[in-house]
Amino acid sequence: MKPISSRSARVIVVAAAAGSLALTGCSKDSGSTKDESKSQSDAAAQSNPVQYGDAAASNGPAAPVEGAKNGGTINVYMQSDLSHMDPGQIYVSDAGQFSNLIHRGLTNFQEDDKGNLTVVGDIATDSGQKSNGGKTWTYKLKDGIKDDKGNVITSADVRHTIERTYAKFIFDGPSYIQSWLSGAKYREALPEGPYKGKHLPDTVLATPDAKTVVFNFADPQPDLPQALAMAGYSIVPAKADTKEKYDKAPASLGPYKLAEYKAGKSMKLVKNPNWDPKTDAVRHQYVDGYDFTTTIDQSSQTKRLIADQGDAKNAIQFTDSVDPAQMRDVISKPAVNKRTVKGYQPYVWQMTFNLDRMKDKKVRDAITYALPNKRMIAADGGKYGGELAGGLFAPTLPGFDPKYDPFGKQKKPNGDPAKAKKLLKEAGVAKGTKLSYAYSNTPRGQKQMVIVKEALNAVGFDVQAKEIDRASFYEQVGKLNNSFDLYMTGWGQDWPSPGTVVTPVYDGDLVSDGGSNYSHIKDEKVTQGINEAVKLAPEAAAKKWAEIHHRIVEEINPAAPVYYSKQLQLSGSNVGGTKYSTESSYIDINDLYLINP
């Protein structure tokens, strides 16, 4: 789906002992603590097939939220800055959450109160009309779509949006549509993007009039409506495009626009007067704006929201989670617990190996066996933060196999040091061999680093920990010539298909600077399998994806599965409309309002 930012941006704090977050003890406030952690059955309920909506489903305004009121400002707590604001660069989930406030694309995901998803037309009139056996998709634009300056959005802006993703300065976003249109080496088709007057041929991407966009693919692309709903393909108006500078001052098509941005400190969003709710079937504009503070660590966020005083009453955690060290205070107190949203995320946290440096599979396997998965989960909220991972497919994916566990983590959840030492001896690894481990400078990253160092040093390594700022973490580990041996990354499906996990992360044809193939795996059988699977009918494709998954995990091991991620977030008592979004895997940003504005 996308990389999960560092769980406070996807990151969290570690408890001193592995069992310290069991949450089964007593509290002076409420007696015994009820187990409300999410299960794999909850995850399965989130994996229903996505529906494609027609024009009626795509019409605005969005269904009203019961009891919602207008006015006031919601305070947003974050630990650090957003990774990106330029749609073409957005793939990490904090920026994806932000995107729905200010950006719009051809399509978007509409979510019902049970978490079921329908792709609807966003600036398009519907989710798309396919022809030519699914190789051709046609979109018509709605009337009344403007940017925050009042400029009317036309098909030329859609063409510009797609073509600019071919330019070299766009390196962090998704590449599905570019690859589908122009192949794995898509940049060669338009190396300067649209900036020097060149365009993709009409046989690939056509705009026959101001309201029509036609995509022509070499192969059927049944998932195009879902790909277009990704934040990474949101519209960048040609008139507003400032190339690299756009990342700090983007235009808006959504209900809010950027009014103030202080890098590394704060950001203010206000209402976009040119957003027309009649054109939008997903978003609302209940509050007057959002005030982001990007300097509040996870512990402080949780303390403020538990206390629920002053401005905290109007505050939310954006993509950060409850501090594990304060988890008991949240779960055991009914008045606080009722202000949480909980859900099973689509992410799998994994220890990724840089295969350019970690060439011996026995060494990679040894590290996989040595990792104390359970202790690492305890560092991220215990059973409220995650579950042991057997493979690289999350329980939110259709066809998930709960018994798949080739490294025996269910039997030995805190690792198998003896097995690890045996493999290292067979590989001829000398005691004290140095390993460069990159980690995000978040509470979870910092304290998980201690656990990793302890476990790997115990089997004979000398772990050299390298701290990276959270906001640039994926940019740094995404460099082909990075100097790190291993690093924790999180990945989840972009939509409910194994192909959105395997293709961007393990396709050897997509190894590139800024790409999502963080391990640099280049395996001919895997790449060939991907090329076969994308052309198969769903049932046959599912078997092929499972076959590829097993090869990746068992025969190559580019990334050790560590745990499946869960979410638990807290908001202030004056914030209404709060619920977990299966699409974003965070609080649903589209339905929020203030109870007493």
C-alpha cells in the first residue's frame, strides 16, 4: 500500500519488559482491563473486495455525518514534519492522510460505516469506463472543479499530472501507472516530464477535449480506478506547478488549503473557498481549519490527550499512535478509552536486508531467527500494536494464510539464538563482524534499536546503529548506494491485492534510486512470476502470488517478517465523527467536526 512512516509516523515507545503491556492487570479506575485489541478476524473483515461506483455514487455532496456541526479548528499533533506535500512524491502514509485534506484525484475511495470501500469519481464523473478488453479507460471530468486560485481544472492538468511523474525530480511516489503506460523503464519515454513541451503520444495518453482523458495500456489494467485513487496521482495544476518547490507550497483542490507552513514546526490549513461540496462524494468541510504542530513527541501527545484540557479537547493524533508506556492509562479508563479508534493496519514491519551488502542467505536467515519479534512488538504497544508475522503478506490481504510461519516464530517468538549461531558458523562469519543498522529517530525506532542491538550482538555481531530523521527515513534507505546493511521498513497493500505488495517492493525491474524495492532484490523467477500473475484471472493470480511470496520469504529472504501492525489513536473529547478508516489505516480524516465549535 505504501510505506508506513515511522510509527509515530508510525513509531512508538518500548516497554522495559516484554510482558509489560499485557494489559491484563487491574486498574484503580475500572478494575480488570477488557481486551479490546484487534484480531485477525477483524483484519479479514477489512479485506472485502473494493466496489467500483457509477456516476450516481460519485455525485456530491458526501453523505452528512450525524450530529456534525460547522466551525472551529482541530489541532493536529505530530512528532515531525510531513515527508512530502507534492502529490507525485507522496507514498508514505502520513502524507497520504494529509493529502485527502487538500488534494483531489480522478478517483477516490468512499468508505461506509462498516469500512467497506467503493471507488468513486473524485474530479471524474465516475470510477472510469473501460473498453478494448480493459486496455482502454476513459474518464470525463465533472463541472465546477477549480484549484484554490479559481483556475478551472481541465484534461490538460490531468495529463500534466501523469507526465510530471516521469521527471527525475519525482522519485518517492508510486510508479504503477507510469509502468503500465510505458514499461518498467518508463522515464526513458519522457525523461524531462512535460516541462519542455513534449508529451506522451495520444496512443498512450489522450486528451481529445478539455473534459476527457483516455488511458491506453498494452495489457488490461482492471485495477486502474484504485491506482488513480492513490494520493500519489492527485492533480497538480499545470499553472501552479513549481517543480521541486511545489513540495513546500502545493496548490489545493480539496476542502482545505495551505495558509502557513513553518518547516519542522507547524502548518495551518484553512477552508478552500473554491472547493464545491456538490462535486465531492467523499469529503466534508465542517471545521474552519486544522492547526498542525509537528514538534510534539508521542509521549506528550498521549499525556495531553489523556488529560483532555484546553486545546487538547479539540486535538487528534494524525498518524501517531498512543504511547505504549501509557497504554494502560488509555485502555483501562472508560472515559479515555471511548475516545480511541482501533484497527488492524495493512502493514507488515520487516527487517529489510540490503542485498548489495548482505549477500549470504545464511547470514540473512541467521538474523531472522535471532530477532526477538515479541519484544519488538512490546515496543510498539504489545497486542494493541501488532501481532507476530510469519510472512510478508498482512492479514488484511484476501487469502491470507495464518499458518504460514517458515521461521517458526510462533513457537519461538523471542527468537532462536542457537539456530542463528549455527547458521553463522556454517557461513564462516567471524565473531564481532560489524553490521550497520539504520533506524528512525522516533521513540519506537530508538528503543527498538536497543532490542535489535542486544539480540544481534548476542549471536556474535557488532551492530553499528545509525540514526536517521523520521521525515527523511525512506528517502535515505531508498538510495541504491546507501551504506546500511539492514533497516526496519513497513509496507502494506495499496489496495486489496497481493500484487500491490510484491510488485513495488520485490520486482527486480523496479530497483532504482527512490524506489520501494528497499532490499534491491533482483530475482528472475520473482520478476517473471509478477509478469505472469498480473495477467491472470483473480483465482489463478492468487495462487501465483502465494507461490511468489513463498519463494521470496523462503528461498531469498530479502526482509525478515517481524510483525503485523495495528493502530490505536486518541482524540480530544470535543472532536466528533471519529472512526477508524480501513482505507487510510488511521482516524478517518474526512468526517471530523467539533461537538462544540
